[in-house]
Amino acid sequence: MGDVDEPAWPLLQEVFDIDSFNTIAESVVSFVTRAWFHDTARKSPVAIKSASTHPKFSKQPHDIGKELRILLNLNHVNVIEVLGYTFEPPTSTLHFWMPFIPYNIHEVLSCPGFSPYTFGSDGKPEESSPDHISSVLLVTKSLAYQTLSAISYVHSQGVAHRDIKPRNLLLTPDGLVKLIDFGVAWSEKADERDLWPEPRAGMCFDVATGPYRAPELLFGATDYDPYASDLWSFGALLAEFFTPLRLRPAYEDEDEDLGYSSDDDDTESDTEMQPPAKLPFTIPKRLNVDSPDVEWSRDPLYDASRGAIGLAFSIFKVHGTPTEETWPTFKKLPDAQKVTFVQVPSVDLSRLLPNLPPQETGSEHSDCLDLVSKFLVYPPERRLRAQHALSHTLFKRGLPLLLPQGYPRDKLDNRAVENWEGRGLPDILAPYLPRQQPDPDDDPPNREDV
């Protein structure tokens, strides 16, 4: 793969109808295209990821060749599968294609209905009906469990993902989670073809996205536990199931997943020690819920809008400025003593997570809070491992663990079910998925049978 002396690779236009190509995502190093096969018997679209294998046109530690090698060696129901690949020697461009999956967890979290509360007639949140609260919790448990299953498996294979975030967790209409984008993944198995070798003492800390970055990555660590950084990212992601939903202008230009900062919010200042308890919904004074030019998004737990140092202090304002007791090895990080932070205490995490299940609903309130807390721990070695998290009480009591039809059940107890009160996961999940607008590109091109 990538060797110019190999026999000719098939061209993309030989496999796919180029008239069906539609770019659906792009970054500084790669882009993803939705496409349809020439073979009309293959009726489902695919997502083609393309990037250069030349270091000059890549960016450390992004490496599409390494990503493909990793994916070809993974096999799990919650990890995206590779359907095929090809290489263009003249441009040193590698392409590989995967099933096209229309939704992601970010979209679920951005749905205003995905909350145990609703707007009251006076504009204040009110507790939803028991059935609605149960539906939200069933979806939360299922998505969290499936994501943990993917992370646990990947870690067991000697791979750390290093970019766990809601947009990298695709979601089928049936409710099946698929972990994608291993472009900055770290593997214990070094390969001579890797663009950016990363021995244990020379690891890249510029990984993970915005509010999901583990704190050790913010202080120049080059010898860190990459699995533990995934665990922090998952904890920040899980917390987002319970953070406030925010109304914002639909046309506002916002960098993807970089956190949110608003000048007109009634929130705490940088020097306020104990922030006020959050509300389930945040509506800036200048916005109207009924306006057609607004949309909802979920607040991240941490604010990454002010760079690495701002993100670090945002984390400290939640968990307290590190001390010898809370993070004994903090000062050993390369950049830990380059900045002096104001000493702030930790806060009650539940005050920042207003969309936790109401306490009256049973054990799930404390179980959700406990699971989040076990990942968001400063010393990396103390974070709950994904394998052990699969046995957490959140998945063992209260409402059952509702999983997609046909999900592997060999290691699951009788708490795992495929139906709840006559409904499967697709039915319960559907109200929280975005409505798909009619798009001519959603259907395969008209082609004459030959």
C-alpha cells in the first residue's frame, strides 16, 4: 500500500459514479466524500476518506496510511469497517471507503427534546413525563455502553483513539454506534511506514479536540498514557449528555467542537470561585426560542474557546487547581510551571450537569454522576478503565440496557434487552435524530441498466 512499484490500483471513477460524489467533511489534511457504486446491485452509499501519504501534505500526527492499517486489523460491531481502498501514486493520495452512516451523537445531544425537562408556560424548565424521562435515560445508557464497548475493544488491541468526541461517534437509524476517524490514533505496534513515529518518550500531545482534551496534554506531555487520555475524553463526552442545552444563532460561525463562550451570558467570571448552578436550558437574552434563525447545541463541560491555557483553567474551575494531593505528578509535566494559576477549589459537579436524571427517578441520578466522575480524575492512572466501566452500576440497575437488534450478547446479563414496553431502540431514538431534508444526492443517480 503506497508503493509506486505495485500493480496499478483501481481508479475511484472505475468503482464509483463520480457524478454522485458529494464532499461531506473536510479538514486541513483530509476530506470525506459520499459516493455511490457503479454496481447498481450495491444500493447503499459509502463515505470515502482521502488524504496524502506524503509528509509534506500531512500534519503531525495525522497519517491516513496508519489509520487504514489500524482499521483493517480491528473487528468490532461499534467500530467502523473498511469496505475497500485504493491508492493514486501520482498524487500520493490514499482513499478508503466505509459505510455511509447518516447521524452522529453530536446531533442527538443538540436536540432540545433530549432532556428530562421541558419548557414550562412561563419559560422555566419543568420535569417531563416519566415516560419521556425513561426514554432519554434508555438512549443515554445505550449510547454510553456502546461507546465504552468500542473504546474497551480498541484499547485491548493496543490502540488509543486520541480523538473521542460526539462527532466521531456515528449513529445508524437502528441506534448502532460506530466509532470513526482513527487519523491521530496511537498504536503499540510501530510500523516502518508510519509518517510520524511515536515512541513512548516522543508522543505527540497535540491530539484530541477542544473540550475533550485530557489536562496532561495541555502541558506538553510527550510520555503519557494514551489510553487514559481517551478515558478523560469519554468522561467529558458523557458529561455532555447532562450539560445545558444552549440556544444560539443558526447562522453564527462557530469552530467545530471548540467549546462555547458568550459575552452576554449570566455566568461566572474567571475569578468567581463557586459558579451558580446551571439550568437545563440556556437562552441568551438577545435570542427568541420561536425565531426561525436559532438552533440548539449542547454546552461542553469545559470552555476551550480561549486556547490551551484557558481550557486548563476551565478544567481547574471544575475540579480545582491541582495540588500534591489531587495530582501528585502535575508539576513534573514539561510546561506545568510555566504558568501560575489562581488557586480555585473544586465544585459540586452536579451543579454543572442540570440535565442529569431527576433524583426522584431512582438510582440513575447518582449512577450517571458517579460514572462521569470516575473518568474525570487528574492522575491518569486513577481513571476508570473502559473494560471495568462496562460493569458499572449504571448498566446493572434501574432501567434496562436497551441495545440494537442483533447486538452481540455473549457477555451481557439479563439486564440487556432489545425491547422496552413494546418498543425497540430505533423507535425510542427516532425523536432525537434530526429530520433529514429532501436532497437529490440522497438517492442513487439514474443509470440505465446494461
